[in-house]
Amino acid sequence: MSTLLNLGLDVGMGALKLVSTAGGSQTLAHVAVNGAARIAPMTGLSTRKPPLSILHAGHSFYVDAGAHDHGRPIEALDFERLNGTPEMRALFCGALTRHMQAYGPFTAPLRVMVGLPIEMLTGESAQTHTNAIQQWLKGTHTWSADGHPQQIEIAEVKVTSQAAGALFDYLLDETAQLVPERKTHFKKEIGIVSIGFNTLELLLVREKAPVQRFTTGATVGVRRLLELVNPERLYSFGELDTRLRAKQLDVSAALPVWEREIVGVIEQCWGQAWRRFAVILVVGGGALLLQNTLPLRFNGKAIIPADPVLAIARGLFKLACWTHRKSN
């Protein structure tokens, strides 16, 4: 299977991030049922370009930016969504489509390293979630994107945590080799703060293994910030997320409150123990929102990588390359 192409997949609730040898792409995890007739052009009003239309297994969806303006939003943001629900399959097909639009078609079957929230990999249901993800991802995927038929083959699927993706993005260079000056960190304590759309995840790695005492997850991600600015639920999360990314949403009043919730989870799990960590990696979309304040709490130990939104998927891709090379 040496001809397989490596792909890092971060299945976030806010966006699906893919990284391959060609580069990285991000597709907003906005999905809506495509059941409404299109509005005809009206004199004096502009016409909006419809979002990406995905036809999969007989179901029609809109995905990516603008989906919630054109169809009925689906916003069941529980972990079951990641286990292969119809809307997640449509989102995955949409993410593959966007990646191929940016970099061209995949020329061989894929070896996918997928990152999941820590909570899905903890407790009695961990193996169930892992099996479900591997089952629906592996195999042949056939769909239509804006009326154009598409097909890809996934030959291998490996599962790890999203936080582990951030770790290997830091430890490995662009050729998936250990960065010389960071090699010793692999045997020390490295903390990861991953602030995604749905969850905040904390992970401590010591001597190449996670430390359970200092590893946790909580549903206080960027979604919580959007809840604070939308108490009457007048907007869908997708609508607010779109405005937030376009810097058209005023979160100045809610941001300090949300940050205190983030800090509360960190203090409850890590206390002052973070002072002994060699480095603390801060990644995810939330890292951008809190980049001017949260890292200051760690007295110079915190690092926000280049493009923290893609850091997890980038690390997953590097990890896929690294583990495959080590096994051969």
C-alpha cells in the first residue's frame, strides 16, 4: 500500500480541515437540507451565489459558507454527528470537493489520519466511536458536487485525538521529521490547549504518552461565545459563525466572559502545574480570538503556531507520514 496518499482530517464542529501533500483547506461545517426552490432574480436586488450543493446517497444538502441562508439548517452538534450521520457524510464530501477544487483530484487511494475530540476517545464508548468513524470513512465515497460526479477511495483510517495533531505539528517539520531543537521536548511535558468550535481540550504529554490527570475536554468552545451574543437564539450558529469569521460580529462584551470560562476549565484541570511544562501549545479557532490575552497567563511558555486553525490537520498529516515511514 505504498502508493497511498496521506491525508490529515480534523473533523471540527466549526469546520472540516484537510491537509495533504498539496496543501491545506478549510470547509465550514455549515450544512442545510436543500429543499427550497431558488428565488428568481429581482430587479433592484443582488443575487447571491448559492453554496456548494452535495447530492449523496439520495439526499441533497447545501454545505459550506451560505448554507444556512439557502436551506433548512441542521445543527445537531453532538458527538453522534461525527459517527457518520447523513449531514456529516455530506460535509465530508463537500470538504473533499473544496480540497480538490483548490489542488486538483487525488491520484491514488487515501490513508487518512483523523483527529477526534478527547471526550470521544475517553471512557467506555471510546472504542465504539473509533469503530464507527473507521467504518464510515473507509471505502469508496461517491457523490455529486454542483451536479458534477465525484469519487474517491479511502484505503486506511487511523484515529487519534485532535490535541495529538497539534503536538505533532509542533514536533515534526514539513517533511515529517523531528525538529532537532524540539526533539528533547518529546521526553518532557508538553501541554496542549485546543479551542475548537464545540470544545476546549487540554492534553499533557510526558515521555510520548498522555497524562490522564491533566487531560480533559469541555464544551466551552467558540460555540459558547456565540451563545453569549445570541441569548434569544435569533440566529443559527452558522449565521453567527459566518459573521464572526468576516469580523462583522461584535463580541467585545462577551469575549472576556467566555475567556473566564476557558480559564476556569484550565485552572480546574491544571492548577499551577502548568509552570513545570516545557511548552504549552495553543491552537484552534479560539486561539485567534484569544491570542492577545490567554497566552499571557502562561508566563512565556505558550506558543501559538502559524495558522492555528489548520495546525491540528497539519499535524495529523505529518503524523500519518511519520508513522507510515516508521512502519516500513
